[in-house]
Amino acid sequence: MIKRIRILIVDDHPAIRKGLTATLEPEADMEIVGTAATRQRAYEMWEQTRPDITLMDLALESGAGGVEAIRQIRQYSASAKIIVFSALTADEDVYQALQSGAVTFLAKETPDEDLVQTIRDVHSGGRPIPPDIARKLADRLTQSQLTAREIEVLTLVAKGLRNKEIGAALTISEETVQGHMKHILSKMGVNDRTRAAVVAIQRGIVRLR
């Protein structure tokens, strides 16, 4: 008798959960032991079912709650095997997911046969990283990391605020904001604040809701 790979699916879209179930259940060596739509439910279901593999979306509850779900599960069990399966594939998304403890990262356009093979590989102890994901991770690792304050400033820049308005919002002087902007431009390798905001959004450093 084949020992099945027990899989937990975490995604806040019912259609995705149904589609993944329909794709994976027919595989003779796989079974779906549960599904979840929120970060908290993901953790509860993981505790209840102790799956071999968790397929985790990052965009839970209209945010990036998947990263927190990964961290929570991995804090409970360092051996948990989590595969990110997400439409959020910016450099920062990839970096945060893998740093939080995911084994690998797949974009949602990944063909069904590649998803199935990746699940088998991870279950067997492998860490298969698709070439495009490896490139994104390499790009992110070569960038100088922004501080939390610099990300706050950049987020407000992306929302269209001027330096004086940013200073008021963060309770810092306009000169301090200018200093932060100088460091941001240098670290990101861009020449102006507009380009910095665009690149930050593209890389997933800043999210506008």
C-alpha cells in the first residue's frame, strides 16, 4: 500500500483551494488533509493534521499574512515542510518567505506537473528552487537592506507625500527625512524619489493598500 503524502492547502481564495484539491487528490501518493483561508486557521489546521507538506499562499487576508503563518508554524515545528505557492513573486516576497522557513517557492502559474513533482521532491528531503525564483533571491541578496525607518519613509513617498508631510507624519524633521532619502537612493541605486518608489513597489518592499 502506498504511503500517501499528507498535504495542507492554505489560500484565501476558494477557487484556488478547490483547484489544488482537484489537481492533487487524484495522485495515488497524495491526499489533502485540510484547507485553510486565514493565517490563524492555517496554524490551527497544521496543529490538528500535522501534514507532511503545507502549500502556503502569501497573500492571506488581503495582506502578506502567509509569511507570518510560515513563521508561526516553523516556531512550533522546525521540521515543518512548507512550499509557498503564490502570485506574490517580487524579490522581497521570495526573500521573506524563504528566510521565514519555507523550503521552496512556486509561482501560481507553475504547471500542475511541476507542482506535483516539487511536492514529491520536498517530501523526499529536497529543496528544489526554480531558476526564476533563484534569480529573484540573488537579486534581493545583492541589494543593501533598507532600515525599518527608511521603509516607512519610502512608503509615504510612494503615497505621494512631500518631505515636510513625511516629517510631520513620522514626527521627525524635514532635514532628517532628506537624510533618509539620500540613503534610500544610494542603497537602491536610483537617482530620484519617484524611481525609488516604483522600484520599491516592484520588488515588494512597499505595499500600497
